[in-house]
Amino acid sequence: MKKPSDQPDSGYGIGDLLGLGSQSVRKNYYPALQDRINELEQERNRYKWLFENALHGIFQANLRGGFLACNPAMARICGYDSPEQLSQKVIRLREQLFCKAAEFDQIRQELLDQGSLSARETMLQRADHTPVPVAITLLRRPDLGPEVVEAFVADITERFQARQKLEQLNQDLERRVQERTQALQSANVGLHHQIEERERVEHELMVAVDAAKEANRSKDKYLAAASHDLMQPLNAARLMISALQDQPLPAGQSRTVHQIHRALEGAEELLSDLLDISKLDQQAMLPDLVPTDLQILLEGLGEEFEAVAANAGLAFRSRLIPLTVSTDSRMLTRIVRNLLSNAFRYTRAGGVVLAVRRYQGSVQIQICDTGVGIEESKLEEIFTEFHQLLPKGAGGRQGVGLGLAIVDRMVRILGYQISVSSRPGRGSRFVVTLPSESEVQSAQKTARSALTTASDSLADACILVIDNDPAVLDSMALLLRGWGCQVVAVASAEEAIELLAEEIVPHVVLADFHLDDDRTGCEAVALVRQALGHTVPAAVVTADQSDETRRMLREQQLPMLNKPVKPNRLRALLTSLLFPPV
């Protein structure tokens, strides 16, 4: 009798069902199965890693209960330390996760009806019971349960806050519009035919805006014309005073002439503010960088403010060093003058110090005073327009509040830096720092000295001066003859051409830009050159500093000299025209 084990097996084993019935077959399929199992395990680990490290919250939950599973990001969004803590604390989504139960009911109903929701914005409740705005995407999983859902949650706090800020800005704008509308309506209370009056006002407003735009476009032109008329007598006075300075005078008269010269310079600078403020407002002022003797520039300012100090009973000291820098002397003079004016204005006892020093490769101009000082919280405000250092009723002469605003703008245009330190009741210190590249090296100083020496050779040079203002002609002739020049002074190009017929050949032509009959100095120079038959060196003298005039003169290759004419610049210009560099 055979044992049960010896009986033939008429069924199929698992090995047979899997295709592994024989030893050889099992050996062939085991590696493939093992590889597939490994792949599945890697895929499982990948999804597990993504689940745990996702930036957005992911959870699976029952809408009638709580969480079935959630990732760390979901716990962070809700303000819990771990997913386990979130699952333990929140056992009812409706009451413990969503801020509004009614909104949860609406979401639940839409899920039951549609099966999914995409990027629905709502408010969830954090562990500390504060709301957090989120965008939630939900997918119903009926295969896992009638109300089982899977969700992706994104924290949209930043977007929500940005939206709130935008809404607040819109509300503020609407409020401001409403306030202005109410103000306009209040202003029109009591007027008859309110609608007609408003239309008339709006029309006048449009006309006024158009007129303002047109006036703004032609501002430079009008300012240039006005400054030309104002500069003419000032230019003549400056030239006459400069001619007197070159004459041997008694000490008392010489000092008087010198003081008049300084006063005229101050008047010139104040008048130039009209153009400066306009150009600063339009960001149209460009620096004219030339080698400038800083010591001479500041000594001139020091002499100007000595009288101010004496009149106020204050001490004034200057600590200067020989230094030549590349700068716009007019703008730098305005900066230092405004700072000195403020120092004397707000100093009642003690004094003011103007100093120059080298510091870490740069050049510093320091203005120190023993005045009222400035509170630290207001140091940034002093450079704004119409800001007063002293409060109202504090006494002392008040300015209009533009001085330091002009200083700040000019400093930035020149590429300098300005700083201020102050102690209330003890005084203030303003420091203007010029970068290291501003200092002109010794080789440049030598070249400049050589040019100054060459200017002594102006003797016997024939200068043709064309200007329609007799006072300017007389003063220019007086100054040039004092330098030993031969001067031919005429009012127009036609008069100059008549003199040229008498075999008078000028070495240089100086022509005023605005001549009679709407003629320009450029046209006068062209006519003189045509009559002579060659290109005689020439320059144009003008008070018009508009960009249009500068561009036109540059295109015609004519140097420009601004009014009021400074003798040292006139002398340098004549030297460069008579002895051009090789």
C-alpha cells in the first residue's frame, strides 16, 4: 500500500500557478520577482519621502470625522508640532479645522455633488485658534469610503496679506477721492447752478493745466531772457570793478572796491539761484568740472562772512590747506555758502569754523558752529524743502527752508557726500566729502600755472567786442585795456565789418549772444569770419544757460562764457584762444 505521499498529485500548487512549478523555472523567475519587489519598494519610499517633505500640506480625512493621515507640512500650516499631534487634536474637521462651519458644509456638499474642488480659498483654524488663509484642493475617494477625501493645502498668507494691503490702498484712495469730492461740493454750497458752475471750473482747470504745462516747457527760455536783462547791468558793474582792482589805489579805496566786488559777487549768486532752483527741480543741472584752487575759493567765502561774523559778534576762523580739486566752483561755492549762512543764522554765541582736511584719501570741507544744535531725530528732515531748523517762536532770523535742500541736491549731482552731527545746545558739524579722484595731481597744477603765466602775454592782442549794451562795451574795453589789449568795441556785426575795411584785423572776437534785431552772437561771428576770409578765434558771452543754447554753441564749436563775466575766466578763455594747445 502506497503512502499518501506516494500517490500522484492530480492538482496544481502555487508554484504551478505562478509559473514556478519546477526548480528550473523558479530559478528563472525569482530574480525578476525580486527586482520588481525592489522597484515597488523604491517607488513606495519615493512617495513616502515626497509626502513627508512636501512644501504644501497633504492629508486624507473623513468629512464626518477627522484626519486619516497628514504630512508635516500640514501640521506646520495648522501650528502643530507633528502630524500625530494634529491628528490627535483635530477629530472633527467641521468644528476644529475650518473657521466657519457654514463654509465647511458648503464645501462638503459641493464635493458630494461634483467629486472634487480646485484651489478653493478658505480659512483654517490654527492650534492657537488664529485663522490661516489657505488654498485647498479636494478630491473625493468613494473607493475608500463614502466621505473620504484627499487634499492638497497651500498657505497663502502672503498673498492674502498683499490682497488686504491692496484692498486697503483702494479703500484709502476711494476715501481720499470721496473726501476731495465732498470738499469740492462743500466749497460750492450756496452757488447757483451747481452743475454748470462745476463744468466751468473743470474747464478752467483744464485750461490752467494746459497753460501750466506750456509755461513749464518754456520756463528755461523765459528765465534765460529775464536773467539776461538783469545780468547786463550787473555784468557791466563787475567788469568795471575788476578794472578798478587792477589799478593802483589807496589802501582805503582798494578795500572799498574789494568789498563792492564781493557784494556784486553775492548779488550774482543770489540771482543765479533763479536758474539753479529751476534746473534742480527739473534735474537738468549738469556739473562743469574744472581745476579749482579750493583754498582761494574758500578764502573768498571767508572774507564774505567776516563782516557777518563781526556784525553778529561771533568768532570766525578758517583752517585751510593749499589744494586744487576738479569741481564745479559755482555749485561748490553755493554749497559752502548755504552751510555757512545756516551756521551763522543759528549761532547766538561762540563762533563758526571753516576747515579743510584730507581724510582716508578723500577731501573734507567742515563747517562747525556753537549754535542751537539739532535733535538727532530731525537730522534727516533738515534736508527737505521748507524745513526750519528752529521751531516757530524760538527767535532768530528764519530762512525760507530751501538752503539745505539745495545743498543736498547739488552734493548728489557732484557725486559728493554730506553728513551732519549735532548736539542740542552745543552746536553742529556739517561735513562735505569730496572723493579722492577730485584732487588734481601736481602735474595738472603745473600745467595750470603755466597757463596763468601765459596769460601775461595778452599785451598787444587785438580783441573785437560786439555787444549792444554801451555800459558792457565800456566796462569790457576798460578791463581788456588794463591787461594791455587793443580793443575794438562795436554794437553790431555790421559796425565790425565797416571797421574791418579799415584793415583792422582782430585776434579774437567776443560777441554777446543777444544782439539787436533778434540777431545772435553766433551770426555776428559768422559774418566777421566771412568778411575776414578765415576762421578767427571767437567766443560767445551770455547769461542764457539753457541746454538749447549750450547745445547750439557746442554744435558751432564756439566757447561759452557766462555772465556776469569773471575776469579770471575771461583771461583764461582769451589765453586758450590765442595760444591753443598743440
